[in-house]
Amino acid sequence: MSPIHLLLAIIVTLIWGINFTFIAWSLESFPPLMLSAMRFFFTAIPLVLFIKPPKFNRTLLTYAVGTFVLQYAFVFTAMHLGASAGLTALLLQLQIFITVLLAYFMLGESVNRMQIVGMVIGVLGLTVIAANLGGDMPLLGFICILIAATGWSFGNIASKQISKQAAAANATSSHNVNATSLSSSRATALSAPLSALSLVVWGGLIACVILTITSLIFETAAWQVATFTQASMKSWLSLGFIVYMSTLIGFGLWAFLLSENTASKVMPFALLVPVFGMATSVLLTGEVVTWWKLLAMGLILSGLVLANLKRSHFARKAKATLS
């Protein structure tokens, strides 16, 4: 991973960690499904008028529904029900374990012994949180976050599949290129960030339609002018951060990093999200850090390290042995 990609990965996780506090502030004025719909409305509009759409297929739909609809509808609902920003940021990272399992079953990627050990340790951390439900983490909120993590995992797999499809298309189109191959490769490299942004914007448009319909059904009473005119400035500014920093910049860079690097190199950086999330929640919302929260964080993060960082180590070791 290049130094610039390393820096971008840290910036994304910092943005996503801080984002949980801004979500809590936005939910002070807007119900969760409406807030999710507004998030992706402003993500897509007006950029869909200027950015070429990606190829619409089942993979794109899976990305939009998993990464945007399921993840944020259930994360926002969990926090609306009382789940704290710090614990939500921590639990959501279980998506890394789920992504590894989905990659095994759907993409045929191998799972080594250290990944299995890491998952077991992560489940122990999950058990610690489950044993202390209530207060900062109600049972229904706990279930919602697990659903959100599963949705994000399906979105990760779809994002990787979209990248492979795009790479295959580029390889086909450049098959007969000879003298202009260098300029062609440069153009492909320059178009990667734009392709990632296109994925987020058009995926957001799909999510906006689904979430708006869902909100109109389940939050009918909230759809009145007073909801918007009486919303606090803090909630509107928080929504702006969620839209432009977390969604457009955050997911755009994340999709770009996944397209330029292997998933095993990118995904471990998500370990930083709960650290930034918990720290921000303590500083800005007064969330109390208890012994069991620290224990759960230690177990889950340790499991995630084993499940992800060790993978690249053993891959290098095996490659060296074969050579």
C-alpha cells in the first residue's frame, strides 16, 4: 500500500469515527429512516446530473441496498433507540468478520487458522456487550446493528465484484492497444477516483428512493413542513457532515482504495473507526467508558487484528516458502 493510500485510509476512518456523534446530533431533529433518505438525497442530487452512471446490474443494486440502505437504516434506528455512538461504532466493525465469511462462501477466498481464532475472540467481545445490554445498548438496538453490519458486508463484497468487472472491461478495451498503452493506463488510473464517486452517487440515488418510500410508510407523521423548519441548526450542520464528509468523501475514497488494493490491505484500517468513534463520543457527548466497554473493545479489536493483519503476514510467508 502506497503512503498516499495509507494516509487516505486513516483519513476515512477518522471521518467515519467522528460521524457517529454527528448522527446522534442529527437524530435530535429527524427520525432515522427520514434522516437516511435525506442523507442519500443530498448525496445524489445534483451530482447525478454530471456524473456518468455505472453499469446497472444486480451487483450495483446489492451494493446500494447493503452498504447504504441496510447499514444506515438500521444504524440510525439503533441510535434512535438509545445505542450510544461509541458502542455503535465498535459493534458495526463486526462487518469485517462477516465480510471474511462472505468472501469465503461467495468468492472462494481462503480462511486461515488465525482468522478463525480472531473470529472466536471477536465473538467473546460480542458476548460481553450482549451480557450488558440496556442503557447505552438496548437489545433491539443491538440486533439492528448486527443487521447493519451484515448489510455493509454484502456491500463490501459487491464493491469488490464491481471493481473486478470494471478491471475486466478495461482489460478488454485495451487488448489491442500498443503504442498508446502508457497513456491508456494513465487514463485508467485517473478515472478510478471518478468511478468510485460514481458508485457512491448512483448507489445513493437507489438508496434514496428505497429509504424515502420506507420512511413514508413507517414515519408518515414526520413528513410535514414543521419537521424541517423546526429542526435545529446543529442537526442541519450534522447532516451536512454526514452527507459530504462521511458519504461522498468517505465512501468515495473507500471504494477507490478497494479498487486499487486488495481487500486484506484495506479492511484492517476499519479497526481505527471504533477508536475514533468512542473517543469522539466521550469528548463531545459525555459517553461514559465502563470496564466492560473497554473489555469488549479490547476483545473485538484483538480479534479483528488477528483476522486481518495476520492474513497478509502468512500470505507473505507462504509466498516466500514457495519461492
